[in-house]
Amino acid sequence: MKRKTTLTQYLVEQQRKKQAVSAEVRLLIETVARACKAIGHAVGKGALGGVLGSLGTENVQGEVQKKLDVLSNEILLEANEWGGHLAAMASEEMETIYHIPNRYPKGEYLLLFDPLDGSSNIDVNVSIGTIFSVLRAPHHASGRDVDEKDFLQAGKEQVAAGYAVYGPQSMLVLTVGAGVVGFTLDREMGSWVLTHDNITIPEQTSEFAINMSNMRHWEAPVRRYIDECLAGKSGPLGKDYNMRWIASMVADVHRILSRGGIFMYPRDARPSGRAGKLRIMYEANPMSFIVEQAGGAATDGSRRILDIQPEALHQRVGVVLGSRAEVERVQRYHAEQA
Ligand code: AHG
Ligand code: MN
Ligand code: MN
Ligand code: MN
């Protein structure tokens, strides 16, 4: 019987053969993966574990926090604070950055996460997930304490990114800048097993994902593209399109990595939507890195997402990502409009 490759083995091989990861990043990713296992376990217990429902508090994004948003955030902080691989952390659920307590050694990396993505799906038993991104801490060697500005690096500076999706199976999808791989959680063994090697996104698609209830607020280029999708075979795109919208970015992106498609949460004309909805540091950047590594593309309409210089930790951005040809088409419509 062929031996299965676990996450640990994959990372050791990356470190040895391709020097794609340092020992610290390897430890970091393994720690995040272990935390995701714990989050997945809590998710799986649902009502039996008393983890469903809201807490009545609001996060800095102005969203009501679910119990699982906060619990997942705590699991990730606790798992990662003591290992000595991090300089600081940042999260969708925390107003400012989390410094590594003084009792622990500090490392040279920054970890950012969306601890629980798809909060509106928690209580209805639909797939949710965790998204994470790893950056280098600038000036690490100087011994200076990290501050919020150190996190404001363009997505192309990411060292690694990944997500866990808690669905019918728990999966971990990862890039360290050498392609994209997927691991499935073997629940009996408690290990992440490589099941999806070299994930690539087909260039063309006939499936789109967007929240159609926002249509009246969209910018003209987005409306044009979706109108053309809806026109089907007799329209300018010459084929019939299908639509999916799970409302958990992890699950929607996971589908695109599995069979192609385009995902859009564009900026729109609502006061709350002008900058987009999704957060660049915790959602757009890690997902764009993964999608590009899988051969796809990611843009905010006019700019490659990974090139955007963020100005604030919780900054939002319009997101169009997935199959390359479709993303480029949407980008072209924006350019023609400008
Ligand atoms: P989060 O649960 O981390 O706040 O993120 C929710 C995001 C994303 O997962 C999803 O694509 C989008 O919000 C869904 O938004 P709508 O409810 O507006 O469709
Ligand atoms: Mn949220
Ligand atoms: Mn999210
Ligand atoms: Mn979230």
C-alpha cells in the first residue's frame, strides 16, 4: 500500500527539496493546521457543544459576533502565541494587533486570519471555514516591537496562505508559493492527508458566484458581465451560465479551485459597499495568492489585488477572482468604462 503523505511530510519535503519554507514557517503552518482541527471539531459538535448562536457583542467591522467567531479567534491565538515563530497576529475579530506576550520568545513572522469565515452560515449547518495569511515581520532583527503599520504589506509579500473549510469533509488548502495543495482531515488518525496535489483552476468557466440581491448597487462593468452571463447562448459570451452563491467565501473559493468559476464581491454604490465588503488582509489577499498559485487571477476591477498597498488593517476591497479568462474579461469591462 502506498504511504499517504501527511501535512508534516509535505512541509518537510518543501523545506528540504525546494527550500520553499523555513523551519519556522513549517512550525507556523502546522500550528495553524492544528488550531483548524480544533475549530473544525467545535464546528462539528454544533448545538451539542453549545457553540451556535450570537454573543451580543460587535466586532470592529460592525458585525454582531457569533460565539464561534470569538471561540475560533481564541483557539488561533492560544495555539500560536507560545511557539516562538511569530512577532504578532491580527484578526478580523480584533480591533488592533495582538502582541506575543513577553513570557514567550518572538519570531520573525506575522500571522493574519479570518478565524471563522461565513458566520451567517454557522447556525444553518452550511460549510464555513478559516482563512490565514503569513507575512515577514519587517525589522525583526532590530528587536523593535511590531506595530500595526508592519502588517500593511501588499499581498504579493505573503510567505504562505491557506484556508480550512469545515464541510462534509474538513479540508486544508495551502500555498507556500510553490503551487496549491489540498489536505483532507483523517478524523480517526487526526492528521491532514494530502489528497489534492497541484490544484489548478480551469481558464474558462460557465459558472459565476455573486450575491444577486445587490444588483441595483453594482457598477456598470459588473452589471454588463452578469447581464451577459444571464443572456446565455444567444448572448455575447455564447454559452449558458450557471450560478452558485454559498455566502461563505471559503466554500465558494473552494468550489472554484475544484471545478473553476468566477467569484465576485465587487465594490458597489452603497455607502457600506464603496470600498467593497471583503477585507484585504484576512480574505482578499490570502485567497488571491491561492487563486494565482492555482493559475487563476484576482482583481479589484482595475488592480491586481496582490499589488494593492493596504493603508489600514481592516481595509476592505472589491474582489473578482477565479478562472483567468473570465476575470480578465471583467477587468477589461472596467477599463473600457474608465
Ligand atoms: P465573515 O463571516 O468572515 O464576516 O465573512 C463573510 C463574507 C464572506 O464569507 C462571504 O463571501 C460574504 O461575506 C457573504 O456576504 P453576503 O451575506 O452579503 O452575501
Ligand atoms: Mn465577520
Ligand atoms: Mn470572512
Ligand atoms: Mn470571519
